[in-house]
Amino acid sequence: MPTTITGTDGVSQVQTGAVESGDLPAGSVIQVVQGSTNTEVASTSGNFIDVGLSASISPKSASSTLLIVANFDLHSRVNQNFSDVQSDTRLVNETTGDVLNSAGHVNRAGSDSTKITLQVPVSITSIENSGSTSSRTYKMQVRTQNSNYNLVFNPQFFYRDESGNQRSAEAYLTIMEIAG
């Protein structure tokens, strides 16, 4: 029975549960999940560390594609004389341990300085085939490339409202399941 939508009658003939995710055409968004944090994480570690930004999803279909997007701010500062400041970020499938995408961030001053800072909004995106309907978790990790660099994930001191009051920054990791 067809669904009828009119400007005068509204929607008729719609039954609860009538549209299943398997009925959606390829490219349709099946579900969206999101993890977030407003916690600042500081580090001088040259090893990748978890920053508390993660999200989990149980795909509805083994033939779907997962679009994973992380958005956050990053601040790095040199605490000794160097000509640059560097940090790395990566998006990890925590369930398998696979690194899905990574990025390096560099600010070069051209001469030795103790005042080099790197302040960037970061967006990392990856696509992964679901392959199954098993739950999986994705997370962000960061590291400095030198223990003389101070790295701050999701820095809270960046944000002030119109009155000069400090605002909490928010970092997000969003997963969209797309029908295959």
C-alpha cells in the first residue's frame, strides 16, 4: 500500500516499523552516533595517548559503510629553543587496533625560539566497511614529536564569550552508517 503525503491531508498509510534499514537505497544514512568530551588533556609524551574522545556503533548491516569524523582543537608549544613545534593525531579502530587515519601538525618559526605555538582546529575523517554487525569503538590519540613540546588536546583557554568569560571547548567523534 503506498504512502500518501499531501498538503491538506498530511501523511497517511504509514505503519510503525514499515521502513527498515535494509529497505533504504544505497547512500542513505542508516544511523548516526556521536561521542564528545569537554575535557582538556595535556601531554609531553612522545607516545600516542588516548584523549577520552571515542564513540561506539553496532552497524545494522554487514554491507554498509561507516564514515567516521573527529573534530577537535589542538595546541602545542615549545618549552625550549627550537625552530618548530610538532604534534601527531590519529583515528583508531579500538576494537581491531587499526589506525584509520593520521595527521602531523607543524609550525616552523625559521629560527630558535621559545615562543612557537601551534593552535589548530583539526578534522580527521575515515571510511571503513562495516563487514559485520558487531559493535566496534573508534577513538582519537595524540602525541608530541618531542618531549620538549607541550601538547594540549581540546584546550579550554581558547574560548571566551563576548564578555570575556571562559567557555568550555567541545570535541566530537561522529560515526555515520551509510547503506551499501
